[in-house]
Amino acid sequence: MSDHINERAFYVVVYDVVQDKRRSKVAKAMEALGERVQKSVFEVYLNAAELEKLLKRLKKLIDEREDSVRVYNLCAACKGKVRTLGQGQVTPPPGLVIV
């Protein structure tokens, strides 16, 4: 039986962080969870708890007066309509995860 709370959804996380030091910390946090598809754009698969944990972590890393982080949740139908030009492809879902 599937538990909706633990289901992973597909998110696109984009950020604009002014200061180099903060930007590096945000990038490092994102690299631990997802796939970098452009300099400040990541694709990640997260469940609800993981998303909340990421948002709390990013909030601590940025300066909300200067920086911006946007998180876009793409449903399966929308993800299937993503179009890319040039290099790269949409990040595939993670393989089987054994806990």
C-alpha cells in the first residue's frame, strides 16, 4: 500500500543569490539532493518531509532581503511536457530506494 506522504514529487528549484559565499552554500545544499541542470537551476525528487527540510535549510542560508529561491512542483503530466533545446535532458526519477 502506497503512503502519499512518502511519495516523491518532481520539483524545479531556481535561485538568485547575490553573495558568492551564500550562493556556494545554496549550491552545495542543492547538489546533495538533486541534479544541476543549469548554473542556478536544479531538478529534484522529494517527498513532503524532504521538501520542508530543504526549505528550512535554504531559508537559513539566504538573505531574504537580497536573495530569491523559487520551488516549482511539476505534476507528472506537466513534467512530460517539458521541452529542452541543446544539451541535457529532464532528470529521470531515482531508482529503487531501499530504506
